[in-house]
Amino acid sequence: MRVTENYTDSPPTREEINAMAGPLLLEFGSPGCGYCRAAQSWLNDAARDAPDLQHIKVADGRGRPLGRSFQVKLWPTFIFMKDGVEVSRLVRPDSATQIRRAMDDIVATRPGS
């Protein structure tokens, strides 16, 4: 997976997210969030093992409909989806291993597997 560096202020709609095929990681957070910045190195490490995973990094906050539709309350929140269905989520992950395990649930095959 190529990790998206910047948060988007204009993410896809919930309907567009639900219609996406394949594995998807939605990351909700904010550039000013210390927890979000800390999680980036773990995400970069875990992402090397999931080349087919799409990543959308969403700027979240009060009044942002996509985050509210997923009931995001803390940042970062990583929502792991497959074919438009939420499989799992991590709130404030604390290791690359934790992120990698969640990726395993949505990525069919890994290199070397």
C-alpha cells in the first residue's frame, strides 16, 4: 500500500466508500493530532506488506459527515474495509504489529505467503 501523506478535506461520500471493491483502509484524524502523527511510522511499516490495499486519509472534525457516519470519536481511527463492508477498526493503534494484524483480515494474500 502506498500511504497517503496528506489528509483530504473532500473525501468520497459514504455511498462511494460502500461501493468500493477490494481492501480499503480509511484513516480518520487531523494534522495537528499528536496520536495521528505518532501512528504514521507504524502505518508506513505495516503498509509495506499490503501492496493492494487502498488508503484514504480523511481530515475529521466536528460537522464532517463521513466521520460521523462511521461514529468516529477519537483520532486516529483506522477502519479496515473489504468490498464496502467494515471488517475491523483500530482506535489509537500503538504498534505496526497491531495494524498489520488488522490488515490481514482484509488483504487476501501477502507477499511471501
